[in-house]
Amino acid sequence: MSGWIDGLLSLSQNARWVLFSSMLLGMASGLIGCLAYWKRHSLMSDALAHAALPGVIIGFALLGQKNLTAMTLGAAASALLGGWLIQAIRSSGRIKEDTAMGLVLSIFFGFGIMLLALVNRLPGGGQSGLDSFIFGQAAAMVRSDVIIMSAVAIGVVLLVAVGFKEWKLLLFDPSFARGVGLPVRLLDTVYMAALVVVIVVGIQAVGVVLMAALLILPGLSARYWTRSFGGMLAVSALFGGAAGALGTLASTMGRGWPTGPFIVLAASALFAVSLLFGLRKGLVPALAASGMRVRREVVGDATGEGGRGKRQ
């Protein structure tokens, strides 16, 4: 523990801001991941994250330099195109949604890898740092990147918090939401836009391959601790922020270590703890409750209470 504290104190001011922005990104990802969990869009997160890669490469190729604005816009356009194709393929009626997601994920990611190989062969392409978008590299972020990531993350947190009642109605009773006059189609559009924005700003830190894990794992872990939707959002944001901070801190302790795998490992560790010790359906509490139930039945049978209860 002291090693982690010493590592945190030894970070430069820019590294601390990167750490803080990664924590905010984790919180935003946890919140949006909860919405995706209840909409059964977990695989959609993975598909959109992979679909963003070609847009990143095209944004770089168009300007011939690493311009975050162009690359972000390219990633957003590519991810939105992937989402539209998923819906279009599903609407055909012959292909299921999960199959459409897997199809778009594979095609877009393969196309992105091909573009990356071509760009790396161009003069100066090998030093572009585009490879960091595969697994993430928070250490390569500059001040403007940190500001954009933090602003987007705070905006998403506020969006979910302010519209808490509306999101709850949309997710659990969309028919009632339409009946009371909620703009369901607009809310679905806002949700999809927020999901794409979180993915786009997060791929530089976490990477396109592992960004989906940061969206899925915190919400899945939170399900083992609470039954309420509000509690799940709070716990998911807490776990996402912790995974983002711990993973970024671990990656800064080495030279050239990718951030994404460490963030996912931290999120996986939190999931393992939740799976084992979560108050709601955790394995250890479930085994303990089962043991207590068996013990009560045995004691009841020994004293005759169990038999009287059955005869009654």
C-alpha cells in the first residue's frame, strides 16, 4: 500500500491531472454502462468501440498529423456509422441483433487495423503514436486531452444524474414513459450519443479493444451489491472511478506500459470481489445463507419443530 502512495506522491502535476481525468472517465463509463446493461446493449458498447478505430486513423491521415479534434470527430462518425449499420442490418429481419453487432465489430476493426498498417508505412507514420489507441496510453495525453476528457465525463455524470427519473422510466417501463408524454425517441438518441461520446473520448486512455470492459464491468459488479437502480448507478460509478484511477496509476509506474489492460485488470479485480462477497447473490454470502438454512432445518428436525410444522 505504501508503494502505491509513494507512486502517487511522486507523480508530476500533469500525471495527476491525467489520473483525475481517468477517474472521471471511469465514473462516466460506469454510469453509461449501467444504462447499456439494462437496455441489453453490452455487446453494442464493444461493437461501437471497435467501430471507432477506422475513424481515428482516417482523421490522422487527412491532416497528416496527430490532431485530437479531427481524430475524435472521425472516431465519432465511424462509431455512429457502425451503430446505424447494426440497426439497419437488424431491421432487415433476417439477422439477429447480436449477430449484426459481431459482424460490424469484426469488419470495422479489421478495416481499422489495415488502415493503421498503411499509415505506419507513410513518412512519419511510425512515430504517430496511433498504436496507443489499440490498448490505450494515458501517459501520451496532453493538457488539452485531459480537459476534453474531464469535461465530457462531468457532462455525462450530470446528464445521468439530472435525468434519473426519466432514465428509470425509459429502461424499466417504456410503454408507461410514452403514456406520460416522455420523448422516448429523443431519450434513446441522447443515450446513444452519450455512449458514443464516452467511447470516443476514452479510447485514447483505455484503447478500442478494452473500452467495452470499462463500460460493462462496473455495472455488472454493482449488481452484486444492490437491488435498486439508483444504488446500482452509485456503486457502478464508484467502481468505474476506482478502476480508472488504479489502472492509470499502475501504468504510470512503468515506461510505455499501456493503460487499458491495467484499468481492465483493476475493474476485473473489483468484479471478482463483488462476485465472491457481494451482499446480493455473492458466492460467499449465498453459501453462508444456505448453510444457515440447512442448520435451522436440522435443528428444527432434531427438536421436532420441523415435523410439527409439516403436519400442520
